[in-house]
Amino acid sequence: MTPQKKAELLAKARANLATAEAKRQLEAANKAQSTGTIKDLPVMQPIVAELTQQTAQVFTSQSAFKPLLANHTYNERQLEAIETGMRGKSLCLIGAAGTGKTTTTRELIAQMMQLAHVRPIEISTTYLQKDSPGVIVVGFTNKAVNNIRKLLPQALKAHCMTLHKLLEFGPVRDLEGKICGFAPKFDPENPLPHISVVFFEESSMIGTDLYNTYRNALPLGCEPQEVFLGDLNQLPPIFGDSILGHKLNALPIIELNHVYRQALESPIIYLAHAVKEGKSLPWKLNLKEGDPPTILDSGDQGKVTLLPWKKRLGEVATVKTLGNMMTKLIESGGYNPDEDMILCPFNVRVGQVELNKYIADYLGRKRNAMVHEIIARGEKHYYAIGDRVLYDRQEAVITEIIVTPGYGGKIPQDPSELLNRWGEIGSHKASETTSTSAPVDPEDYWTSSMIDEKQKNAASHTLKLEICDTGLAVTVSDSGAINSMQFAYVQTVHKSQGSEWPRVFILLHFSHNVMLSRELMYTAITRARKELLIVLDPGKDGSMDSISKAAKSPEIKGTTIKEKMMHFKSRPFTFNPMATAKELIRKQEEAKKQQRLEMS
């Protein structure tokens, strides 16, 4: 059979299927309406019937499809995804790094916003405006959301947010006014407005519990079309199962496998796919101490450098060595702290905390910055104007530091150019141990007992930030928010999900081996667009095959989608309405109140 004949038969089959399906849906809708099965809910089936006839005409041939995004053509799998979505069907659109998921999603969204079955949102909320498109895009992290928001139609930019923001999570206070948990504003008692379509960006990061919370917040009778975007080869959620993994067993799957971002000759892409498939790497990794770096350079296609350490070092010495190495690279132009990223598997020890301090201290001294000691609920931090920080998983720059009015805690040190990021006056110097300050004894912390809860939650200084991706100005004075902030020059691989940088450094120490996995290594590698540098620790036997060992240690067994789906089949997931946090807290408070009454 010729390709042309095959295409004609396929087009005819699709048209017949669409017509039959439209007829069936229309008959079912009329029957339900006549019998009173559908009462107050709008009948959507006739619109879907019209839609299926429309799309049947659109997709009779590739040449007939008219993309709305300029200068874009789509392969067969991408067109299949667009067609499936336009027919009003939920689906999983998956693919490895660079396969065009975002481009396909943009086209699908643009096409959907013109279709009749996508109804405008009728009720306004804090973030969803009345008479806006019934399409929303949600993600787990602000970074992932910001990345895709830049590429969306103007009408949809305001409807792209984290799931927590959509549900308007906020603190819940007990009878004494203390924060005892966090709960969504929207729940079965106070549902969201009607939403037609929900796109889940980086859905592999979204856990089943959070998805259940979203489902509980939908109004009665609302069953939105759902499109799950993601890459199951990336790290799973820290808590619970990935909703993407479970949806693969319940929805149509369209897997994109053609690499667009870089050609297959790219060593970055090659390395990522080798790790993803659990293959042995083609490079000689049994290098000896003092061997030169292994460099694989494909010019514009990408570059990978495997850099061996000269000798195995302990944790403290390793941090100092790496810190010095990165500051020298700043001078030589081999590392731009404003554009590039350093990734570590760990947070502490040979991890981001101490390395961040090295780089921040070096950059601060270079610009003669005044370092401020900031005290937040007893914890001490050392920041200066111009520092790059991670706030709410978003990279930001500190633009102003001012004393918080009404602050009632211990008085911090005066700001000084001589104060380093470890709280020491003098030269650039790190403590021999992890220098995270332990909280001060609360009894000794407050200068006065006449301080309310709001004052206790306030830090000694208020920070003004500018979010790098959006330019949004943010003011932070709450101790909890400041204590959760970190410098943003070095991040853990978990925090890097949903982000990309031109140049990425991956720092691997033998102490990291306990948590290296295929998903972690794949996620780290795919954060780099142009250049990847991996600093490897020589093992006890001189071997540097940490990458190969990680590739053979998957968190989810299997290399193909079908094999990974079996993992989730053994852990079935069904949507079960659950009591909201508000309800649980209310019950706890009622029990406490009853207990007090009984005691009195």
C-alpha cells in the first residue's frame, strides 16, 4: 500500500468515526434531556457533535491543517495530540527533553480557545477573571509556570499559575490565633468556577494528594478535559505518587520522540537518552587521578565536559575546593552566576548551602557590598543588596534591605563590608562544620514579653525582591518566608525541575552516591541547553562511573513507558473525596473546646 493510499484511508476512517460518534452523542444527549436525567446542567453533547465534525474536516490531511503559530510545522505525533485535544478528549502528552511538548501545547491551546465547547469562566475569583477563557494551565512550581506563561496567548497568561495558587492555599488558625496548618480556599463547600480544560504542566511533579484536593474543589457536574504534560523519566514527587504515572493507565497516551531542541548529535541529548535507557556510557570513565577532562564538543549542538577531581577529598575540603574553583571560573568567564546554574544532589554537607555562601561571599566582596545580619525567629542569615536568592522556588534579586518597624527581638550586628556570609568579621573564611545557625533559646530571644504573635513572626529586616522571570516586586518580612529563602547560585536537582539554563555544572561527590538515581541524573542533565560540565569524584578504585551507576538505579523500574506503567498498575489510584484540611482542623478545634468544657 502506498503512503498516499494509506493516508486517504486513514482520513476516511477518521471522518466516518467522527460522524458516527457525533450522532451517538447527540442521540444520548436528546434522550437524557427528554427523560430528565440532565436537569440544571448544560447539555454539551450537541456542541461536541459539531466539534467532532469540524475536526474531521480539519484533519483529513496534514496539508489542510492550518497552524495558528507562525512558522511552525508539526510531525504526525504532534498532529495526533492536537487532534485528540480538539476533539475534547483528555490525554497524556509525554516526551523526553526537546521533543516539542511545549510547542505542541501552545498550538493546541491556541486552537482550543477558538472552539465552542471551551466556555468562558462565569464566576470571578482572585485569579480567574469573569468572561475569561475556560482554559487554565497549572503546574507545581512557580518556575515551571513562569517558563510556559511566557509562551502562552495574552488572554491566557493570567490563567497560568501553580495549583496551590489556583486553590488559594492559605494559613488556617486555631482558636488562639496560631497557625496550625494550611488549607485551600476552594473545597466542596466553596467550589471553583466551571473550568472547561486544564493543562497540567510538568505533571510528573504533581502528587496524587494535591490532585485529589483539586478534584474536590470542582463544582458539582464539572468534569474538565484534562491534558497531562510531562516526562516520567524525571524525578517523582518528594511525597506520594506522580499523578502522571497513574493517568498513563487511564487516558490515551501520545509520546513525542523526535528531538527538536538540539540535534541528536548533541552530546547533552545523547547522554540524557543513554541515562534514561540505563545504557553504559561510551566514554572511558575509569580515569586516574590527574587525567585531563573528557570533552565532547558538537559546536552549536552542545558540549559536555567530564572533569575529574585530582584526588578524593573529605566533605569540608571538597566544599572549599569547589568554592574556589567556581570563583576562579567567574574571573575567567567560564561561569556566569547570573545566567548559569550549579546543581548538587544534596542540600547540606557537600551541597548547596555552603557552596552558595562561598559564591555569594565572593560576589559581595567584589562589589564591596554591605552585608546585613538578619535574624528571623532566632535563625541568622547574611544578605546584601544585589544577592541572587531563591524565593518560593523562583530566582530573585535583593533590591533593598531595611529594618523592620516594631521589631522586638535581639538586635543584629551592624551591616558591614567586612562581615562575611558565615557571620564572621574579617577575611573570606568558612567554618569547619556546617555553619547553619541553631535557633536561639526562645526565652532569651525576645527583649520584651509584651510582644504579640505578629511581631514575633517578623524578622529583624524587611527584604525587597525582584523576581527574575517576571520583574515582579515582592516585599518579605515574615520570618518563615526568610528562613525558607536560600541563595540561588547553587540549587538541588529537585528544586531545578521545570527550569533550564544555558550552562549547567553538576557537582558529584562520593557522599552523594547513596541518593544518585536514574531520574535524578536525567533531570540534572536535561537542565542544560548549550553546555554541561560534570565534576566527578574519583572513587576508591579510581573509577568515575557515578553516572553509569545512577543510570542503573531507577526509582521507577523500566526504561519504556509500558514498563513504567506496570509500576503504577501495582499501586492503583482512584479519586476519593477526602475531608479538607479546614474540616479536619475544625473537628480538632471542636474536640479541644469540648475537652475544655468538660474540664471546667
